[in-house]
Amino acid sequence: MRNLFLSVVLLLSSGITSAESLLIANASLIERGSSSDVTHDILISDGVISRIAEDLTETPADNVIDAAGRPVTSAFFAGITALGLTEIGMVSDTVDSQLMDLYTGLIHPEFDVRDAFNPHSSAIPVTRIEGFGYTLLAASPGDRPLSGHGSLVRLDGGYNSFEGVPVMYANVDGAAGDKLGGSRAASWMLLNAIFAELTTPDKDLKLITPQGKSALLAAKKNGIFIFRAHRASDIVRVLAFASEYNLQAVISGGQEAWIVRQPLARAKVPVIINALDNLPQSFDALGARLDNAALLHEAGVTVLFTSGETHNARKLRQVVGNAVAHGLPHKTALAAMTSLPASLFGGIERSLQSGSRADLVIWSGDPLDVTSAADSVIIGGALDTMQSRQTKLLQRYLPEEPNKGRAYINP
Amino acid sequence: MLSAFRILASLALFIAPIALADVFPSTYATPSANPLLFQNATILTGDGERLDNASLYVSNGRIEWIGAGTVTPDATVVDAAGKWITPGLIDVHSHLGVYPSPGVAAHSDGNEATAPVTAEVWAEHSIWPQDPGFTRALAGGVTTMQILPGSANLFGGRGVTLKNVPSISYQAMKFPNAPHGLKMACGENPKRVYGNRNQAPSTRMGNVAAYRNAWIKAQRYVDDWDRYERAIAEAAAKKDDSSTSMASALLTTTPPKRDLELETLAGALRGEILVHMHCYRADEMLTILDMAQEFGYRVGTFHHGVEAYKIADQLAAEGVCGALWADWWGFKIEAYDGIQENIALVDRPNGGCAIVHSDSSEGIQRLNQEAAKAMLRGNRAGLSIQPERAIRWITSNAAKSLGIDDQTGSLKPGLMADLVLWNQDPFSVYAKALQVYIDGSLSYEQGNPDLNPQSDFELGQLMGVTP
């Protein structure tokens, strides 16, 4: 169990300056669906939103930022990523999100990617300054039907900024089956055998370790099982499995989820999609289409988003903007980027009301459009410096005629 | 009856690589279409101008005029009030057809990764015209694209420029008279692919040595053919009994042996084939420019150029384009220094030629959004980039990179009427191509099932499933 991690918050000085109280004046609260001509003031103290009202300017605050009518939202969810689990995609000793070719030959649901989390990864500030406050750490598909588990993590630079319940990853798509004896039925064969071992005495376990059994039981008790599946028939199979073993299931990928949106809605199983998927990239995805999110939402299915990117996780704003361009209501999309993933995966509440954690973003315009960016990011009530390795590279190369060479420009 | 001279002369033409007959010729036929009059549109011409509330007239597949002019009575009138018109978008870096959807192993035809120098292969011979990606790109306003081989090899082979028209054959898509591209690659990919097999190149210096060896062979090949052609030409120019001396010259002078690899490289040295160089790091791009000087060829465009912003002035001074992503970085160490201002900074100097490219079946559908992101970052860095400037990155600059800017990529009288009618300012996530015209012919219309082409592959899939 990770309760230890939930209770320990180590904020690093890097990138985030703390302030006792902060007033964001004249914010447009689009997340609430408020009309843009009514603005609100947001008072933050001790890292928490303490009051939201139309006029708090009389209230003393250590710092005041005038949002001047710009949208303010909770900091965004970056999707399922390997942020902090990888520095460079093709440098394998910096990539820690995936279990492959392990010598034991066993299935290891206890593989916990949080043990590899590095808050100093350059990709974290790169992502945070684009308005992203938290992500769901991936145990990426390897060569096993269960690839391990992770949880939510805040992008605040803390070593132990984990939140929420254990999230276990199961892979039941065609690609997973291909690595498991050549059939996706083998995924189900193994998953059934693994779950049968949950009632097996530890000394008789064949496929998992006692630690793996504990991890699975914990995830089964209060965690989430994310099943990677695209094909409609695979999704239906997931629903049956989740019901049989009484699991809180979520579909990730779900390119054909719209085909089975009624059963998904009945089973109350959410779907995490990349809203840009509209090509039959595999035979699992012949039904991929741009209005997947809109169709699922209309049928009453909870939709969340991921981009499949880690370094460019910031692209998720554009991904979701495209879902809105293809029929998903703007307000629904904003909830899917702010409060919804936190509540689904058991994280700290993230919504614009008093008592909520003050992870907020002031946007230059519509946060789901490619025409806007995050102007200010506030994490735990503190203003971010809005610096990353990339902003420093820009500062080094923006001057047109450096005097002494760019290596001497050290922003 | 043909004289010996004529037979031999035509034989000589047939053998000479410069005068090679047009092989695998384009069979693209300009479709016939009514003249078109667009009215009340906001027009981005593609070469830097913005016109508000303007008209544009198309006839015989060509732009006839912008602003005002005569209209024939049979013209179709399109009221574009509140809408925007841009040139058809151009992607200089696509693998549609060679890495198609579905991405099954048997469709993986983009890298002839069996030798580091495969200048002899042509991407067009790998293209599967039924790739559904072509139709998706069309819905995103893409009317022209270059299909390139991948980057496993130092010399990956020839790229081909296509018009985005649904076809049975790539020949029917082939952009008439567009030059071929030569795909080359710097850096990690070639040295990884071959180094892992314990063969050259396994280092960056190995990469450069292998390029230079290939260019040396190509120079000799050019010299051999030049010498041969000069001998034939001199014989033909002899005043006395030219047909006899020509015949004897043809019989006594052996033509060099044709070599497909060297034909491509020779084409690049002669400037007939445009060089498209996959290169990430600034220092490597500068090495390549020195090498181009050594062998007397031009690098047309650096592709990916994640560090191009570090050498934007040099690129502009050399007239080399940078075909770049808006925000990709970090997936390998040569992409570690990527910044979102790259495109805007390459665009900044006088003569800068910035291009937004996709290298992606997803990105090609949203070149407008990619350009919007790059424009935003430039503006937030203090550069003042208006839509009429940014549109060049996905239209006229791309056309220049492909050597077709005298045919498409801007809305100028006489150019192909490749254009997109947008529901709004195209630089937004909410912008949609309402209509896409190729050579004045309506090829795609949003929401109109009769104008939404579908590949053979997608026909009849998921029978019985309806939204």
C-alpha cells in the first residue's frame, strides 16, 4: 500500500515559488460553464482555494495576479504518461516504464513504476508550464498480460507526490496477444489463471508471487484496472471479465468503443481515448473515428483522454480540442481534463471551489485551442517560474547577435 | 526508311541518363470542372498576402484572377462570406502509402534497410494507393505531398511528389513534372541500424565517410557520361559527313554502364533531383553543408531539424529550407533540444524558409493546427507572425522545397487551382476544411457522402455496424 506516499509531500524549490496567500482577480471560470462576462476572484491560502467570489479585492493577500478576464481552470491532467519514468525515449537506461524479458518468467502485477519515478526529469517542467498539474503513471505494455501498476502523480517536483488508488494495467489487444503465444485468447487464458490464484495459498502460486497476489488484491479492493483494448469484441470481453471478478475497469485506447457504447454505459466503465485516432492503424481499429468521444458521451459513457505521448504530453490540449471540434461539449471536455481523472483514480479533489487544492492555470485564451497557452501556472498555491530546459534554450538562442557566444548566455 | 544515323542517334538518346525517357510517367489528368467564382472570402494567398472580403476566380483548373476580373456565365458561384480560402496544403514529408494503415508487417515498405546506400530505390514503387491515410489527409486540406523513403539509410532513395487524388495507381497521383527528391539521413538512425549489425556505418564519422564515398563514385559517373556525350556531340558537330562520323563515334565509343544508384546520385549532383536531408543536430547540418560544398550540390531542405533554430541564419544565408515539427522532442537524444519556437526562429531571418512537415499520418491531417502552434510560440517569443505569413509554412515554402512553386502553393494567376475553403481562420483547433479543390475540381466536401472518397480497404468493413 502506498499510504505513506500519499501523506508525504516533499516540495522542491525548483521551479515553484511559494507564497502564503495569493489572489487571482478577474478570472473567467469557464470550467463552471460561467459566461465570460462575469469574472470571479480566487483567494488561495496555504496551498488551498479558500474562497471564490465575484469580488475579493478587499481581502488582504500577499500576492495578487490580475487574470483580466482570462480563463482560469484547475491544472490539467496530462493523460497516461511515463513522465518521470523516461528521460529520452530511445535511451533505454533512462526508460523505466516497461517490464520486458524479465528472467523470472512470472507475471508481476507488483511491478510498481512509482519506484522509478524521477521528479527532476526535464520533461516534467516542460509539461507543467503548459498547464498540466498531474498525470497517471503508466506501466507500459511489455510482454505480459498485466504490465504492473502506477498511480496519479502531481507534476510539482516532489519525490513522493503520488496520489490516489493503485492503477493496474492489463493488455488484451491484438498486439498483446501477439506476444503471448500468438493469440489474444491467451491474454484471457492467463488472466483467468492469475485471478484464480487470488484464492490459492501463497506456497502454491504458479504464475505470480505472493507480492503480486497482494498487489492484485489491493487493486481489486480499491483500485482501478485499466484494460488496453480497441476492438469492440475485446471491449465486450473486458466488460464480462470485470463483472466476473468484480473489478473497477477502465478501457484505454478504445478506438472502437463507440460501437459498444451502450454496454459500456450500462456497465459504467469509462474509456480513455486519443481523440485523434481516426485511421484503421490495425485490424483492432477498423472503426476508428473522430467523433468517438462525442458518441460515447452522448450514450452516457465517461470519456477521458490521453495522447500516447510522454515528452509531448502537452499535446493533450490539442487532442481534446479536436474532440470538441467533433462534437464533445466544451464543458465536458474541460471536466475530463481537470476534476474527472482525479476523482476516478482517487486523487485529491481538483475543482474550482473552496477547499480544493490550488493547482490552477491562467490561460491566454480557450485552453483547448492551439491559439492559446498557459500564461501562469499555480501549483499548491505557488506561482511557477514558467521555466524549463526549453525556455532556457529559447532564451539562449533568441538574441540575434550574442556578444560572446551563446554558451555565455546562461539564463 | 530510317537512316543509320537516326537509329543510332535515337539509341544514344535512349541510353543517356540525362535524356532518359520519362519512366513510370505521371498519368495524372487534370479533371474538367466548371469555372468557379469565390466571393466575400478572407484569402491567404500563400505567399504572404491577406485579402479580406475578396473574390477569386478559377477556370480550366487554374487560378484566373484574385480581386476583380471577368467571369463567364457558366461559373459556379461560391459565397465564402465568413470563410477563409488558402492554397491547398502541402506536406513535404509523408510516408503515406509506404507505411500505410493498417500498419501490418507486409505493408512496411518505407525503408530498404539492407544497405546504407540505396539511392537506387524509389518510394513510388512501394506506395499502396489504397492507404486510407490519403483520404484523411485530403479532409485536412492536403492537396500535394512528397512521399519519402524512411531514414534507416544514408541514402534512402528517391521521394515522389503526389497530388492527393484517390487513384488505383500512384502514377495517376504523380505530380506532373515535379522533380524527384533524394532522401538522405544524418545521425542516429543509419548508424544504429547498421552499427547493430556490426557493419558500417556505426558512427557519425562513418556516416560522413560513406556519403563522401558515394558522392565520389557519383562524380565519376557524371564525368563518364559527360565524356561520352561530349564525344557523341563532337562527332555530330563535325561538318564533313556528319552521319558517318556520328555512326562511327557511336560504334567506337562505349557508353558507360547504367547504374540505378549512381543515376539518382548524379541527378542530385546535377540539381535535377532535390536533396531532402533528415538531420536533427545543428552541428551535423553544418557538416552536411560543408560536404555539399565539397561535391558541388545543394541541400534543398533539412527535415526534422530539431536544432535548426541554432543555425537559422546560416540556413537562410545558404537558402536551405527547414521542414520541422511544431513540438516534437525527446524521443531520442538527437531530439533532446527541441523547442516550440523552432519554426518561428527559422522563419525569422531574411530568406528564412520554414516549413511545417508531418512525418505522420495524424499530423498530415492537421498541418494547419501544427502551424498554429508554431505561430503562437513565435508570437509569444516576441516575433510578430500573422496568419498570412504562417500559411507560407504549409503552402508556398513547401512548394519551393519540392520544386513546384511555379505550379502550386500560392494563389497566383496561372497556378493550379489547388485550394481549401475553411469554415473560419484555419489556425485553430476548431477550423475545418469545408471544401478542398484540386486543379479546380471539388475533391472533398465536409459532410457530403458523395465527396468523401473511401479507399477499397475500408469498403465493407464492420458490416452491420452503424453510428
